[in-house]
Amino acid sequence: MKAVILVGGEGTRLRPLTWKRPKAIVPILNQPFLEYLIDYLKGHGIEEIILAMGYLPDPIQECLGDGTKLGVRLHYVVEDTPLGTSGAVKNVEAYLDESFLVFNGDIITSIDLTKMIKQHQESKSVVSIALTPVDNPTIYGVIETDEHGRVTRFVEKPGWDEVTTNMINAGIYILEHEVLARIQAAKPSMFEHDIFPSLLIDGQPIMGYSSESYWIDIGTPEKYLKVHQDLLRKKGGQFVKVDSTSHIDMQAKVEGPVIVGQNCVISGDVSIKGPAVIGAGCRLDSGAVIEGAVLWDQIHVGKGARLVDCVVATGGRIHDDCLIPSGCVLGDNVELEPGYMMSEGTKVEPDTTLG
């Protein structure tokens, strides 16, 4: 079975991290997001993948190539104008000749695709939709199913008095090829609003695949940080992975779970407390404190600086005695002058100097 990954969006909710790169290749545990997702798909036997692209397609292709290094075969299709979820899949129709998977391009999950595929084939449905529970279904579109798992109704952002389920669309679909005939070429359309409801009206069988497995989208900086902390915590508090090319002074204190990338230099009296990720080429000077933070590549953290539950993108310069507190997100090449104290939750656009 082939998979289509929808990576055409501009990632506006994830800014300032996506001002200079598509969301598809922001790092997850020091690995481009799409590599992480492709590894997951490959683990369920999916080895041919079509990327439906729009915004900044070239960096994605340069990063992934033809998929050989990942053990898969990749195809790239770029849409001239945004086509929506179903319009984007129609745009790659030439690569599809049987039932196939569709994946929103901002999801990390452990949903068992193998079991979902088996259920789809046994149910003989035209569409299967992965469903995941949420605490507050009123901000999503919920999907009602009968006792056999067959979808009976789509309800968009119900009020609390209308809520009958907390199961929402997880952005993972299995579609029979015949569904493509219902999608108009070169016209924007959405599975959620245009295609699935019309199939239901026509009496076509749509199955829900309910799962309690881990699921999160990385569409906002808050969720981006959370997914790092979630994934690292699953590895356990003793987990510390340091690339062999990096140097950590014997006086530095590292408490897992922590990942340190290539060619990093971590000086004495530095404290790193997980869950934390240090990207390639970072330098942490004496007395720096990193706690619950995600640092991308080529970041210099000065003496006595403190970074807590924050994200700093590539090329950051955090000078001596600065504070970056909880919820802060710094775009590429942000510089903080010595002693600068940020306020919680501050987001800073790339190439900005504060101080």
C-alpha cells in the first residue's frame, strides 16, 4: 500500500520556527520531522510514499532525496495553488492505482496502522478514518460511530450540550481508489467538509478506527515542545544519548532524558536537565543551565545563561546571564545581549537582536 503525506501548508501556526523552513523538516529529536514520520510508515510496511507539496518544496527534496537512505521510494508533486486536503490527493492521482493511505503532514503517533489496514480490508469500506480521543472535543470536528465502528455522523465543533463522543478525526485515512472520482481536479476541496460527508449521504460505508495510542500534531510551538518532552520521557529518566563527536566536560551535570547532537562543546559547571535536546554544533559555556528545552543547531549559550522549557532555532546567540523562561520560542539567528531577561511565552521572529 502506498501513502500520501500532505505537506503543502505554510506552517503559520508554528511560526517563528517555520519562517525559514517548511514544517515538514523541522527537527524532532534532531531528526527532520518527515524522516521520523517515514520511519513510522516503513515500520508498517509502507515503502512507497508520495509527498503532496506546496510551500517551500525545494528544502524538502534536498533533505530527503529519492528516499533511498530511508529505505523507501519517494515521489514529489508540487501544487501551483493550495488545493486543500482532498484536492492535494487528487493532484497526485497519477501515482495511485489501488487503496492507499493519506497522512496529514504534522502528526506524530503510535497508532497501529497494520491493524487499521486489516480492519479496513475486512470491513470492505470505501474510507477508514483513524479516531483519537481528546479532552475538549468542542474545538474539533467529532465523528460519531455505531456499535460496529461505522461512521454515522460528522459534527463540526459541537457545543458541550451536543457532545456525544470525544473521538476526533486523527488526520489518517485509508481510501479506496474509487473515491478519487468524486474529487474535482485542480479545485480546492477538503475531505473533512466536501468528500466524507457526501459519501455518508450517499450511503457509502465509512469506518472509524478508534485508538487510545499516542497522537499529537506539531502544529504550534507549544505542541512542538510538548512532543519532544513526551517522546523523551518515554525513553526514561536515565536516557542520555551523546554523539561521539561531541565533548562534555567532566564537571558538567547531565540528567536524562537528554539527546546531544554532533560536534557540541559543553563546558564545566553546565547543567542539562531533561527532557532536553541539544542540536548539532552547539556550545554551552560554563554555568549555563538548560532545563526542558529544545535547542536546534549552531547555538551558543553564554556563561550563566538559563533556558527553561523553551525552543531556540538554529544560529541563536544567547549571551552571558540571559534568561529564556517557559514558553519562549526564538526563530533563527536571534541574539540576546548579555543579561537580557525574557518574559514567559515570548515569541521572537528570526534575525532579531534583543537587549
